[in-house]
Amino acid sequence: MTTTTRFAPSPTGRLHVGNIRTALHNWMLARKQGGRFLLRIDDTDAERSREEYVAAIRADLAWLGLEPDGEERQSARLDHYERAFEALRAAGRVYRCYETAQELELKRKILLGRGLPPIYDRAALALNEADHAEKAAEGIAPHWRFRLDHEASITWDDGVRGAQKFDPAQLSDPVIRRADGSWLYMLPSAVDDLAMGVTDVLRGEDHVSNTAVQIQMFDALIAAGHAGQRPRFAHEALLVGSEGKLSKRLGSLGCDAFRERGIEPQALIALLARLGTSLPVEPIGERAALIESFDLETFGRAPAKFDDAELERINAAIVHQLDFDAVAPRLPDGMDAAGWHAIRPNLSHVGEAAEWWRLVTGPIDPPAFTEDDRAYLREAARLLAWGDDPWRALTGALKAATERKGKALFLPLRQALTGMDHGPDMAELLPLIGEDEARRRLENAAG
Ligand code: GLU
């Protein structure tokens, strides 16, 4: 079967760095196996889902370069959930309940107060048809729970966590459908994973207990005649801030914020691809290399720490590798491939290119020089000659003509030509400044 993964965000907000990581790993898993990566918009919650978030999710994935091979929307698949529900109902796997949120909360509190796990007591299973008729007569519609099979223990071999075992009696029968007929997340997701041929569900470890429940749903759906196979599961450890906690900040950190900060998508991807794995986090701009090394076996159980300083380091290293063509529209007017090449090693962010480009276009602001340096710069202006490598020629001629070497040879030239003590390689910069302008700057500094 073709490996098929899916990224299934609910369009109730923007993607944050944790979602981005989940999307990336699903994309990588599919790419590594030559399979398919689906975007599934989980928009059964009509009240909280927003079209603008659907658009933002697509735009964010495009910015990251994680284009899906297909897109599905749960709101367009309600008839599938209805049919699955009817099949489960016929098989006696769903039942009607009437407890209010307050009543359920009270039950929870009582159990917790007694030191017991807050598992739903299945009181509604004891209702008979007369009870249901009475509720209907009062105009009270039921919500529906999926009845877990307490006899069938739940096991799976998790791609990250290894052998998993759950006792269904220790889980609450999940509510799958609200009284207004709308769907909660659990059942539609299982129905879709079967129908869409999803082979691998890779998601955060906050979904482990959902998986336990959904495994019984998959089995019940297949037993009720649904085509498809239960997918493999893998749950990755959650992402935490560098302070080691699940921070609010991380939960709101999305593509826009990264883009505004000048973070390249390649940097975010290089970091998130390997964070929390035993592989070294490196500024790998080549996706093929990241995909090649992707392996669930390398994923650790400890929370993965997201560190902004590490992202900045990776970003700078990625910027130093970016080709001119990849950044051209973001560069200052007139800056060509040679200019980008000269300036690139000095940047932490592409946006800083304009600052450095000013060294080429001027005006520059050289420091005041000593009398001795001024004489030296006058000599430099006289010896300046244009050729293949004017910087090498100039410094070679000055070395021969003066006693100077090292810093005394180079620094006054750099200062006179750029106004700065440090910066791009002068051998690359000088041809960009050009012969006449370079001579003018040297003469100017010589006073
Ligand atoms: N819509 C669910 C969520 O965002 C999907 C979880 C999943 O099955 O991957 O949590």
C-alpha cells in the first residue's frame, strides 16, 4: 500500500510551531517512502472554524514548501460520517446520553474526590426505550457516545513509543456526536483515515489516549463492513520552550512571526526536522538530505526543546548558503549575484543585505586617519590598478612599497574604502565598488 500520511489541522486558529513540526514530519515520512501527504481540514466544528484560517493554513504550508498531494475537508464529508454512524448504531456500538455538562462535571468531581479516575459511569446505557421516549417528549435530544468494548484490550506498536497497551475499562466512552447532530473530532477522523487509505498517523503524544479509543473505532468500522485498514501510529514527544515548559509563547508562534523576524523557511525546517531526535540539528538546506535521514527510530521520548537562539544560528548558516536566485526579489536595487555573494557571509537575515550594500553604493563615512595613514592611503590611491583581482594587486603593491604588513596594511584600506572596521571580503567587495569610486574614496580619506 502506498504510504499515505495526513496533516489534519482544525481551522480554528493559525498554525503554531508545534503544528508546523507535525506537518513537516508527516510530509517527510511520505516523501521518504515515495508516498502521499494529505492536508485534511478538520472543520466539523462549524462555529469555531473560519475560512480565513483555512486560507492561512494553505499559505503557511506553501511558504514552508510542504505542498500537500491532496486536500480533503471534513465539512464536505458529513454523509460519510452519517453512514458510519448508522453502521455503528446497527452494531450496538453507539448509545444515547442526556447528561448536561454540569452533571458530567459533578460526576467527575465526585470520582476525583474519592481518588478514582474520572471515567464516565455509563449511566445512560441503563436507559430503556420508555426513558428515551420521555426525553423526546420533553424535547430533549440525545448526544451520542461510542461504546468501548471492555473485553478487547487495546494494543499497538507505536512508531516512537514502542509497544502500547490500554485497558478500555480505564477509558471513558467518548462523546462522538452532539445533541445538535454535529460531530466531535474522534469518529470523523477514524472514518477518514480508513476511507483515504491513511497508512501512518503521526501526531503529538497528547493524542495517545485518542488513539486507544480510535483503534476500537477502526476495528468496529471494519467489522461493520468499512473498507480499509487500521493505520500504524506514532506519537512524538511534545515541543517545549527552551525553559522546558509548554509555553504560551510557543503556542502562538507561527509562520508570520518567523517571516517577520527574517527566519527562512529552510531554517525552520532544518531545525524542526531533527529537534527531539538523536540526529544532530544542522543547517541543512537540502531537503533531500533531511528526508533521507528521517527515521522514526531516532525520535526520543523526552520533550523536544525549541530554542530561539538555536533557530537564529541555523538561520544565519542557511542564509550563507542561499543562492542569488532564491533571494533576488528581496535584495536592494542594483545588487547582483556578485554583490549577494560578497555580502551573504555577513548576514544573519536576508533583510540586512541593504545595510551592507550601502558600503558599495555609498555614501560611506570613514574615520579620521593619522598623518601616517593618510600618506599611506595617498600611496594606495596612486598604486590602485584595475585587473582580475584589484585587491590582491593593490595590497601586493603596497606591501612591496611600504614597511606595512598585517593589520597596518589592511585596516586603513578597509576603513577608507568602506567606512567600517569589518565586513565582507575586500577581494569581493572592491570590484563591486569599481575603480573610479575606489580611487575617489582613497583620495578622500588621504585628505
Ligand atoms: N484535528 C485534530 C487536531 O488538530 C487532528 C488530530 C489528528 O488526528 O492528527 O488535533
